[in-house]
Amino acid sequence: MNKQTRRRVAAFSMASLLNDVGADMIKPLWPIFITSSLGAPAVFLGLLDGLGQLVSYMTRFPFGMYSDKWKRKPFVVTGYLFAGVSRIGYAFSGTPAGAFFSHIIDRTGKGMRDAPRDALLASGTIRRERGRAFGTLRAMDYLGGTIGPLLAYMLISFMSLRTMFLLAAIPSLIGAVMISLMVKEKFHDGVSRAAFRWRELTREYKAVFWISGLFALSWFSISFMILYATTHGVPAAQAPLLYLTYSLTAACMAYPAGRLSDAIGRKTVLMAGYTMFGITMAAFTLVASPDMFFLLFFLYGLHYGVIEALQSSYVSDMVKDEHRASAIGLFQGLWGICLLPASLVAGFLWDNVAQWAPFLYGAVVATIAVLLFAYKVPERYHRL
């Protein structure tokens, strides 16, 4: 990578790490704050989280499309500012309605920044370095997600929840300033007023779009895996260690996966990630010892690092630069929409069939997606 590319990758990666430190500082405290501090019922908590996810994914395509028409950097900076402002809003919320408003700001900010950020990162890197760049970004994501809860654990005895929310706003605001100062956006970064049209996208993009959506229908919440482990011999006190195993493994896997995809092609590595998920889900149905769950969460982290590192870089390879944020936003939007029915199906199977049934479902759907990927998506080694 040249100096300018390294600077851009470093700016986005550090901003992502800082934002995730702040976000994951408050994540373990969020249910307590909503139900205990604000006195809201659990159903309100579920509504808030579900609606927040929907807003985050549904806004990615329109924000990506508008950033392609205008400029991308302002959307990224504003998205990180929204994250910081929302946490200040949480700190001063006295009612569930105030927290609701702040949460919508937070999730809108995520929808606003993700696709333009990924498009800017792709535009600033050549094809053979793009996997490495996205791998670095995702690795820093997960590292921030690991540091945040540890900071919360160390600080919660010394400050109130509201003070913790105020403190968590600072990293995101620093990240916004960092991108504003360190990332330079020029006309050739892809800014164009040309309309984004589905019919003009490549057959490869369309195949990956629909097949990845199918795979996302198998990608139910990790909560079911933790619940399964704790109902099959793992003490509840060790549940955070399971999550930490997955998170640290994903952080360590993201960069090597991205770099490998630069060398041998993204399809091969991404298919390996999909396959690893299917094998992990099948293994959950066969686990015989509580100790094996740590191995399964390690495998889950390996696949997670691969998928998160490669999907945006893969999509970036398939589309023209002037439509890159639109294409990434559309792809991420479908992926997010499919995650909701995935967890609903898993919950239905858990309650009405057996606790192992969601994992068999995940393994079967993932296998179908891998086979379709193998036969319907051509491998590309060079950017279009």
C-alpha cells in the first residue's frame, strides 16, 4: 500500500475501533438502563432493539445512493457524530420516549455511514490490496468490541450508568474528527450524478446478492448458541467467556482472511466461511461435552471473521466506482432484512420442535447456499 492508502485505511480502522469501544461499553448496560433506570417493560426493550436494527439496515441503500450522487465523506462523518450525540441523549433521557428517540438517531447514524465508508475505503485501494484493507477494518471493529465491555466492567463500580453513557460518546466524536481531518475525498473517488439502476449491475453481483440473502436466512442470532450451551452443561457464569472466544477469534481472523482473498480470490475464501458456518451448526447438534462448546464458538468466530471481512470488498469488486456505495448499501440492506426471519424461524423451531432444530436448519440452508455459490457465481481475480 502507498502512503495515502495506508493513511485512509488507518483513519477508518481507528475510527471504527473507537466507535465500537464506545458502543460496546454500553451494550451490556443497555437492558439494565432501559428496564431498571427508565422502568420500561421488556417488550419495549425488544421493540427498541428490533426497530433499531430495521432502521440501520433499511437506510443503508438510500444513504449509499445519495452519497454516490453527492459526496461520501460527509455521510461518514455525520454518521459517527450521530453515534456520539445519541449516547449523550441516553445520558439525559428521563423517559423511555427519550431513549427511543436517541436510539433511532444512533441506528440512523450507522445506516448513514457504513455503505459510504466501505465505498470510500474500496475507492482508495487497488483490487489486490482491497481484502487486506477491509480485513484490517473488521479486525479493528472486533478489537473495539472486545475492549468496550472490558472497560465497562472495570469502570462500572466507579460511575453511574448515565456517566458511562457520556464517557462512551467521546470515542465516536474523536473518530468523526479523525476522518474529517485524515481522509481526503476527490472527484475521482466515485462522486457522480449517474442514476443507479438494477438492470445495469453485473450478473455476478446479482447472483451473489440473492445467494448471500439466502445464506443470511440461516444466520440466526448468537443468543441461541449461548442459550444452547448454557442449557447443555456450560455454567451461566461462563457465557461471557464463550462470547469473548468468538469475538477475539473473529478479530484475529479478519485480516488473514482479507489478505488470503487478495491472493486466491474472494469467492473461494467466502465459500470457505459459509461452509465453516454450516459445519459449526451441524456440530452443535452432535456436541457431547460442555467443553466442546468453546471449540464451536472458536469455529463460529473463524467463519464470522471471514464473512465480515470479505462481503463488502467482494461487492466492491463487482460494481463501477460511481455506484459502489449504492451497491454495498443495497447488499447490506437485504442481508439485514433476512436476519430477522432467520432468528424468528430459529425461535419457532426451538420452542416447537427441539433445541437442536435451529442448528440443523442453519446447516441445511447454509449448505444449499454454498452449492449455489459454487455453481452460479464465477470467480473473478481482477476488478471489473
